[in-house]
Amino acid sequence: MIVSEVMVKSPITVKKSVTLKKAQELMQKNAIRHLPVVDSKNELLGIISESDVRSTFLTSSISSANGLPPSKIKVESFMTTSPLVVFPETHIEDAALIIYKNKIGALPVLKHNKLVGIVSVMDMLGLFIDIMGILHSSSRVDVVMGKDPNNFDKVSKIIRAEDLNIITVGMAPYKKSGHKQVYSFRLDLCQTQKVVDKIKKAGFQVIAAID
């Protein structure tokens, strides 16, 4: 999956001459936490975050240092210039890694030096929730198996033979044995007893089943 499939297209932006108070109002009104700062050609100049604005309003020393109340300070004074960016064709895993390593909340998306979108931590969290089927009514079967890929194939075939749809599969270490893993099969909502019995009959350990 690439960034263009997840990003917010044509995001709300501000010019560098906008006041911090106006930027704050835009964020509150639109329930967003980041505003790209662009010029008249929609080229990216920087980005300002909710935390940037909040810290500015809370720091009285800033007001005295500039001779202006925070409500009159321009965005350009506190925006992050030359922010990290990604492109529409960037793989979402790479974008997530950039966000994680640099401890930032969002990445502007550029195409031909123009701002075309923004992708945030919340966008990625939403994608993760969707992929994992967390909001989808579902059942789950947790199976302990060795790391040989053939084991996974065998269990998957048993599930599919029961006409059950596998939404996602998660993996976690099996604490009782370093040579095994727990595979969590999230299925469309169903009665799991029949498939659990068949998985056990095939020689696998089922440690949890949720209808």
C-alpha cells in the first residue's frame, strides 16, 4: 500500500502570514492537529502543529521577547521549516517508519514540489484498525504451531474448507516455547467450535477461540 491510498487529499493549509490564533481556530474547527504552511503556488514552506501553537500561547516569555501577544504572532515565526515529507508513491510502511523514528505526528505529501496531501499517525492507526478488522464483527481462533510455513498452510486450509473467511492473521511469540508461535486467525463472525475441533484433530493446539 502506498501513501496516496491513505493520505488526506487537499488538506487545509495556511499562509505564513496567518496568526497563531487563526491557526489554532482552524485546527479546532476542523479537528486536526497539523497545518501545512504554503505559498501562493501551493509550495510547502513548513508545517505547524497543535503542540507548537499550544506551547506558544502558554509561554509568556515568547510574548515579551517579541513585543507582541501570542494572538498577533505570525505562523512563520514558529513553524517547522523544511519538514520531513513523503510522496504519493512512498510505501506506507516507509512513511510510518519516518514518523516513528523522528517522533512526529504527520508528514506533508508532495508531488512536483506541490502539496497534494498529508498523512498522519491517526491515518495510519485507522489503516491498522481496518486491516486488523477490529471494528468488523468477527470471531478469532488462536493456534499454537511451529514456525514451518507448512503448518500455517495446513491450518489455513482447514479454515477455508469450512467456508470461513480469514480477515487477518496476527503472530506473537509463544511464551512456553521459543520454537513456536501463536497465530491469531480473525474470521468473519461465526461459530468456531467445529473448525476448532478439526484443527485439534489435525494435531494443533488451540489456546483460545472467540465466537
